[in-house]
Amino acid sequence: MKIAVVGGGGREHAIIKKLRENKEIEKIYALPGNGGIAADAECVDIAATDLNEIVRFAKENTVDFAVVAPDDPLVLGAVDALEAAGVPCFGPEKKAAIIEGSKVFSKNLMKKYGIPTARYEVFTDSAAALDYLERAKMPAVIKADGLALGKGVIIAQDHDEASAAVRTIMEDRKFGDSGSQVVVEEFLTGPEVSVLSFTDGKTVVPMVSSMDHKRARDNDEGLNTGGMGTIAPNPYYTAEIAERCMREIFLPTIEAMNAEGRSFKGCLYFGLMLTPEGPKVIEYNCRFGDPETQVVLPLLKSDLLTVMRACREGTLAETPVEFSGGAACCVVMASDGYPERYEKGYEISVDVGIDADVFVAGAKLEGGRLLTNGGRVLGVTATAADLPVAVSKAYEQVEKVRFGNAYYRHDIGQRALAALK
């Protein structure tokens, strides 16, 4: 079999490494991939958003199955385009990917179908939003409606910050058309949990829960990033909470999408807050989370391709999906200065015999050398029987990866370990 994976980050590297365990797969293409992914797949210089070229390549190279991993191509309709060309695909169609592509859509969906989430208001012009914020309780959460590279959510601590956020999104158009509408939400408190789930539009199979660490610096200080590390499972996500989420959030979301004529097949990501009133949805993603994928997939025992095909074909209820009872910790190594200004082009070296997965996100091959080429450069993921050992092991293995201006947080997993005690 020949597989194409659309995307070029650490998430895609984790997906490709897991797919490689299937012996039926003889070839994996990564579109576009990156310098690190090149060790595990053939990288093809086609942008993840260039749908015409992706379809052309898949047809010319008789690709048997495609996995569309990032949000942008899913929201643009990559799955629709590939399926129309006769290429079977894992991922939601465009009409279902709107659950991430528009926060206004997802908030209205939850309100209509009684799915627990933060109270909110939607605004289409900045003057009305600014007027509302003068009376709103702080802190407040300001969200650009559309995709914004994970940076379109601003937690405003006071009225000045809230007003500045609205002006940045709606007037300065920092995120382009994604800022044509904003959602203003109440600020929720409680532990955050990420739950990725496989679904075929009828059955929902949650994966191992995880905990992301968004802030750039130790002790959750610094700017928000795309994620500086993850652990799995999340100790706050108990069996009782999991059952409640299935009943109140997971299945109702799938049923709501079906009722709207937007059946969702693929990976649906639930970003949850465990509030004093119970679990509530902070956000939906229409794809695998990054870097959550880097701790969840290494714990998957079942064959990933088999599960992906079951999602597409509507046979997930009859398909075993098993995870190991262990734990995983991913420490992201970034370029110092990320998420603002940073230098690129440093050579990456990895010790022979490293006892961890290295999932590469921002790197390029040049003259046979692997060089840094992004803010988040790679993730080092260790697995173990329990979380304390996994965290300790991840930090031991991080010492075996080196590049100039490397930076990483030293406290990934500490909140989770405190919760275990």
C-alpha cells in the first residue's frame, strides 16, 4: 500500500511513525513533510494547502489512502477533493471541519444542543464588542472566529487588555478574515484536559487523555505557544469524568453534527475544562492535536491504519482500539525566543541509542545535515509503565539531543505529578 500524509510538523511525524508499524504499507509520502520526517517517509514539496497539487500527486502516484492532518487543508476541503478524485481519506469533510474552522459555529452548535460550554456573545463589529466589554466581568476570553495558527485566543485580565484584543483582531486584522467576527466568553477555571477521539460519525472512541503545557516558560509563565510539552494520561481525567463526558459532551456533539447534516468522521479533539460545575468544552479541533498526538499515539497498541479506515467506512464499533496501560511524556525543544523572534539554521545532533521517540517539527535537510527551521523544532517523547518514570525518562533523553539556541521547559508534567499525590 501507498499512503500520503498531508502536513509537515511533529504531529505528522508521530502519525507516520505509527503507520510504519503496519507491514502492508510499502511507501509513505509526506506532503510537504520536513527534514526530520524524511528519515521515515518520502517528502514531497507540495504545500498542505495546495489542494490541486495534492490531488494531482495522489492520482499520479496511485496513492491508496490519504491522511489529512492539519486544520487548514481540512477546513479548505482537502478530504472532499481527494475523495472526489477516488482517493480514500481519513479526516472530516469541509462541512464537518467547520467545527474548528468557525468558533461562532461551534459555540452556536453547543448552545443549540445543550452541550456544556462557557457563556458567550458574538460580535461582527468592533464598536459593539468594545461597548459590551466595558460592562463585562474580567478576566474574559476573546476569540477570533476562524483559524489563527493557534494564536487567535486571548485571555484578557482587565478591560484594557480586552479592548486591545478586540482591536487587534477586528480592526488591525492580525489574523486576516479570521477576525471578521469575535467570540467573547466568560473565563472558566479548573484543570484542562485534551481528549482526542476516533469517530465514524456514529461511534466515538476516546484516546488516552492528555495535558498540554501552552506557556513558553517554566511555571506557566511567558507567552502562549503551540504547546511546549504534553503528558498522558491526564490524572485529573478520572473514569467517572470520562463517563460523564461521553454522556454529556462526546456523543451529543456527534449527534448534533449529524442533525445539522455535517456528519464528522476522523479525529475530533475535545479541549475540556473541568470546572466546579462539571466538564465544559473550551474548544473543538477537527484533527489530531499537536503536541498531544506525540504522547497519545505512542501508547496506541492497535494498528492505526485499520482504525483510520474503520472511521471512514463506518465500522468503528466493530474495530478494536486498544491503548497500553502506560504513560508518556513529550518535552518540546524549541528555538530560544519562540514564539516571537528566534534564529534558525543550527545543526541538530541526536545521540545513537536514544531511548525515546524524536518527532521533528521544524527542521530542514541541507547538505546531508539536519538544521533547525522553526520555533518548535522537535519533541522528545518517552513512554514508561507510569507517569513519574515517563517524565523522568523524557528529561534524561532530552540531554541526548543538541542544537544551538535550544530551549525547553523544565517542568513538563509537574502539575500532573502533583495531582497524583
